[in-house]
Amino acid sequence: MTVTVRYTCPHCGAVVSVEREPDLADRSVTTVPQPGWEYAEPDGDLESADGIEFHCGEDGDVTDLDGDPVAGCGRPFYLNFVRYEQGIELEPEPPTYGGPRFDFNA
């Protein structure tokens, strides 16, 4: 059984839909890939991937939040799945949240 899941492009706000297994757990959507993670195309082998690489508007139809068709920006973004190694949840490197911050204005 598959479900349709919708993701919002972090660049332009367009909505991308993908059919996938319901037991895949999402961690985050990022504008850059996680180092060392393997990404599948939206219609690829999602079960063996660490996430999905989308190209907004190029991988299929995109809509606005109300469901009306839009063009999409063409920029890549990444859905990162929760990953496990020997039953322990792995954190992205660098983390997609709460990571180091640099102040270049000092």
C-alpha cells in the first residue's frame, strides 16, 4: 500500500507530491543534501535510500498550497528520512537543526 505525501519546496513554497510507503519516517526537508547520505529520485527505490532529491517543478506536477498548478522554481531540495544503524537513530552530520552558528559581523 502506498500513500501520497506532499512536501513544500523551501525555496519557493510550491508543493510536490510523491507516492511512497507509509512506514518511511521523515526527518527534515533541507536545501542541501546531508553529507554521505544517498538520495533517490522521487520515482526511484525509496526503500534503500536515505532520502529523496527533488527538483521543484521538474520531477512532476507542483501546486500551490490550495492545489492550483504552478511552475516551480527548478531548484533542488532534499527530503531526509530517519536513519538507523544497529537499531540506533543516527543524527545528520552536520545536524539540520541546532547546529553551530557563526557570527561574521563581529
